[in-house]
Amino acid sequence: MTPRFFSFDPRPTRIALVLGACLLAVLTAWALADYRGGGGLVAMARAGISAGLMLTFLVSVHRLRPRAQWGITLDSAGVRVARPFSGQPLELHWGQIDSVRRVGRKGSVLGLFLKEEGRVLVTRHLFARKAVYEELIAALEDRLPPPRFDA
């Protein structure tokens, strides 16, 4: 099996986080203006919370940027899944994976269920296009047998 790489590029998620950070910047400025106008400690607390959330959104945008080897690699040895917020990829051998199923209300989460009572979840929002996500699912389903007790 030739290695196939499916890169993570959560563009819509990053856009939503940037828009949220812009909104939080406006709310922070508004709360600071209220504090200067005599709003008291409540206005300062609002400014601090919204500034903290804005920084959290911006850090998330930075951490979710596309980079080399950030995605899912399928090869003859198994599956290598890069984690969105940590540097170490998760290496899974084909023998460790029991089944592959879509989970969630709309099937927007891919579940790799392991034989040792664990699971690895890969969400649809990590991919730029739905076609790449569907291609990954098709490649995994070609390699692994269908789940047991599936109706």
C-alpha cells in the first residue's frame, strides 16, 4: 500500500475563530471605555474576561494553522494521526484498530475504535473540504472490515 496523506486544513474553523476574536476585541474596547467612564470593577472584569477569550481564540487560530505532516497518513504499517493541539502524532497499527464508524448526529465525526477499549475521534471541521474527509473515510473502510453488529 502506498502511503496516502490527508492534510488537516481547518479553514472555516480558523475564519470563525478570527471573526470571534474581532468581536471580542470590540467587546474589550467597549468594556474598557465603560470602565474609564466610571463603570467600576464589573466593567474591568468584563474587559479582562473578553480579552482572555480573545487571546484564547488567537492562540487557537495559530495552533490550527496548516503545517507540514499535519494530518492523517495511511500506509502499509497503519494509521498516523497528527493531534491538533499537541506535537506528537498518534501511531496506530492496523491490528490495533477494531472498526471505523461515523459518529455524531450528522456523521461529522470519524471514530477509529481500538481493540483495547479506546477510540480516536477525527472531526470533519479539521479538513478544508468535505470531499477530502469522505475520501479518507472511503480509504479507511476499504482497508478495515465493516463493524460487527451493524444493521
